[in-house]
Amino acid sequence: MTTATSAARTLPKLEPADFKIPTLGECTFQTPPTKNEIVSENERILYQSRFSSPSELDPSLAFEVAGLRDHLFFDPHDINVGIVTCGGLCPGLNDVIRSITYSSLAYGVKKVYGFKFGYRGLSRQGRSYVLLDTKSVNTIHYLGGSFLGSSRGPVPPEEMVETLKLLKISVLFTIGGDGTQRGAMFLQDKITEMGEKISVIGIPKTIDNDILYVDKTFGFDTAVEEAREALTCAHVEAKSAPHGLSIVKLMGRDSGFISAKATLASGDVNICLIPEEPFTLEALFKVVESRLLRQNHCVIVVAEGAGAELMAKIQPPVKDASGNLKGGDIGLFLKEQIQAHFKKLDMECTTRYIDPSYTIRACKPNASDAAFCEELGNKAVNSALSGKTGCIVGFWNQQFTLVPFSLITRGRKMIKLDENMWSTVKAMTADVTGRSEKGEASCL
């Protein structure tokens, strides 16, 4: 049995080889005196955290610990490193850039390159970069967004290798979600094929917290906190109007972690809709109607990927530049459908639709995420200098780990509907799946 935020149900069985981290070769340089923890090469973090009997526990399924080894593969004074941020914005991007830059320069690396606008900055045609130093990144953690800019879409790996060789870069840090890390995996494959000694280390960035085999990604805590503020405002709006209904759409294309956690944190949500659990419009109409008649207001939270089967009937999904499926706006769809329903009933319903997604993505991180980003950057630099490659810096059972690209690109982490978090959400909100006679929760 794994943690509640572990792999999706359809993933193949894990094998010990799945956890093996590629290395560039023998580490021959003595690690200089440092305040960083020295990690044993044999130290591991167990994949399993829950079991009924010791016989269920398989110690061969374990992650390598991220961090510094007693010997380095690279002589820090003889290398350059690069940083790239890709995909959508997320609170904490600048904090990670700053942490990597400070940690790298502390070891004495010659240059730190920041590539502009995602992988595009590594392409032959769009090659663009800035040199990072302690002065240029000193205050960027006060700001949201990415100091380096970002973009979506792939770049041929051979072009990226060409850029890395041209600038004599020995380590590239890729900050991004599953699409970014899939691109990093292709890049690492090309580097290996060409016989180059270049490390590629990923820092998982997804505000949705949907990276496999990672308990938490940076920006998620901030997103939940900001979402809760939006829900408080939505609740006030709903209570201030006759038969007031507020619909709040939050991030979550494939996984509803932000919506679920914000619902738990808020306490003001009456209906929570996530991609993992289908719902019916008929059941939704029934609950909203009953709620308005009894309490005069209702708050609905909907993740952007919820109701995909309903949206596909009116607008077939298309792929964005990163290959992610994008459907229509579920929030606007629900607003229109609910308004049409109440119009047929000749019943008043004052509807507000709120989408705080882009303001949440662009804000600076809270204290928890800022501290987390600092550690992520530090662990990434320490692991790279020790010759690790082809992996991300993860977080599992309250420990920083190394997770191979090949493992996290197998799918997305999703909410398990039969486990505690979602059960608690369902106890607080109404059932709109159409499968239950319960209809409404006691707190409604």
C-alpha cells in the first residue's frame, strides 16, 4: 500500500530497476568543506509508507536520497550550468532560480546561464540567455512569475545539445511539469547517444501537484491558500444576493488536488467537482435548487478538467503546444446550464462566476513554498555535482529524493476517491454523481 498521494491506479507494477538513477561516471573530486549534509550513496527512502504486516514491505522499492555525496563528478571551478523554466507560471519559480544560482556560485562554478522563454531559449533559431549572478537574482524572490520567462512546446533535442556544447554547459536544470521533464528525458537520451558528459536535473513544477511519485510540488500550498481567499469572497457574494450562486473555477486539468484542498480549508463550499469523479447535470441541478430554497445561497468549486465527458459533447478537446488536452471552459458551461435550468423553472438565481486562476499562478509564494523552493534548488545542485542525471528532485515521506524521468512520465498523480482526503471532502459537500440518494451533506 502506498501513500494517499501516490501513483494512479492504472500504472504498471514497480520494479527495483525503476528507481535506479543514471550517473555520469566515477566521482573523483573530493567534496570541499561544506555546511551541506553529506548523503551516503546507499541511503534510500522507502516507496511504501503503509503496510499491514512486515511481509508486505519491499525494501528494494526505494528512492535514492537527493543531496551531496562525499565525492563529486564535476570540478565545480571548471564548469558552467544552465537553468530553464518551462510551461505555465507557478508561485516559486523565481525562488528556485535564485536558489540554484546561489548554490552553484557558492561552489565556484564559472558561469550560470539562464535561458529565456523555456526550451525556446535553447533552440538554434531562438537561442537567448542571460548570465545570472548574486546581484541579478538577489531580489527576484519578491516577485511572482519567472525572471527568465516561459513558454510551451518542444525543441529538437539535438539543437539543445548543440547550445549546451556551444556554451560549455555541464549541468542543465529544467524547471517544469511533466511535459517539461519528458522533454528533459529526450534531451538526456540524446546527450547519452552523443557520448557527452552533461547532467540534466529536473525540478518538478506543477501548481496542480500532479507529478507521479512526488508528494508535493512547489507552488501548491500557495495556490490552495490563494484559492481559499477567492472562495471566501465567493461565499460573501453568494450570501449577499437573493438565491445567490457563486461558481469558482480553479486549476486542475487532470487532477483536482487544489479544488479538494481548498474546499477543506475553506469550509464554505457546498459542491466540489474534480476531474477524477464524473457528475451529472441532473443531480447538480437538484442539489443547487434544494440548497437555494433552504439556505438562499450556494458555492460551487470546479476544477478546470472536471466534467470532461460533458464538455467533449459540445467542444472536442484540442492539444496545446505542450501536447496537453484542452477542452472548453467548464465554469462558463456550468453557469450557462444552471441559468437555463432556473429560467425554465421561473425561479430566481443570481449567479457569479469567478476564475482566479491566472492571478494565483502569477503571485509570489507563501512562506511554506518559499522555504521548500530554497531546499529544492540546493538539493538539485548538490545532486548534479555528484554526477546524478536523468532525474528530478522529488519529495516523498518528508524527504528529498531522486526520481528517474522514466518513472514520472508514466502518467499523472490523481486523487484516489476511496481514500481519506476525498472522503472528508464528500462528507462536507453534496453528492452530484447521480449515484447516491444522499443528495446533500449535513453541513449544507
